[in-house]
Amino acid sequence: MTAQEMAANMLQFPHIVEEEFRKTIQGVATAAVARSKQLMTEQIYAIPEDLSASGKKRQARLKSQGRRFVAVGKDKKWRRTGHLRRSEKFEIRSPYEVAIVNTAAYAEPRHEAGKPGRRSINPLRESHWQDQMAEEFASTLLDLTEVTMRKILERIAR
């Protein structure tokens, strides 16, 4: 079968093309969200919460007494909920397009914090998880597109 014949067959069977790309996009979306959540766990949730002023005082006092400090209640500046990580989702917009979105109201400002022209935060707390995930998946997408095209061509050539 020539390339022209295959191209003509692809036009006759657009459902095959759409179906194969839909499967690929579903897999990419699932893997991308999993990687994104993994990056958030490593870069955000693995870092202990900052201590409040009273928490720092209590920590210093216990340390001077040779006792172990365990943060409780108001020792921390905030209470960790995991909402940011739980809010990371994907939207399949077409058989050829997927978007990774975070529905938490503070997700975009949190992700952009620390970038030039954005609010500054403690450098230890900077995390650009979506940018890193997208960068990691860029080359994978090319490989997956090639694999998907091979599957389409195999199905059409039958």
C-alpha cells in the first residue's frame, strides 16, 4: 500500500484516528496528573510547615531543656490540608488535546510565586510543578504521537 492510499484510507476512517488518539490522550492525562501530584508531594508537602512566633519560642525553650520538640496546634503558621494536590485534574478538550488544571483558588498564584515579576516567597517553598511536568512530558508526547500513528496505520492497512 502506498502512502497516498494510506492517506486516502485515513480520510475514510476518521473514527479510527480519533479513537487511537483518544486512548493516547487518556493515558497521557492520567500519567501527567500523577507526575504533577508526585512533584507537589516532593516540592511542597515534604517541606515542614513554618512555625509561628509562639512555636519558635516553644521550640527554643524545649531545645534549651534538652527535650524533643513536636509542633502542635498554634505552633505552625498554617494547617496543611492537601487541597492543592487533590485539586490537580485533567480536562480532555478533544481527542488531540488535554489540559492539566488545578481547581484550587490559590493554585495559579502558588505556582507562579517566585517567578520574575510575581510575588516573592521563601525560595525553599518555590515549586513550579506544572512547568516541570510539562517539560518532562514534551519529548514523551512526540514518542507517543509516533506510536499512535503506527497503530492507526496498522489498523488502516488491514
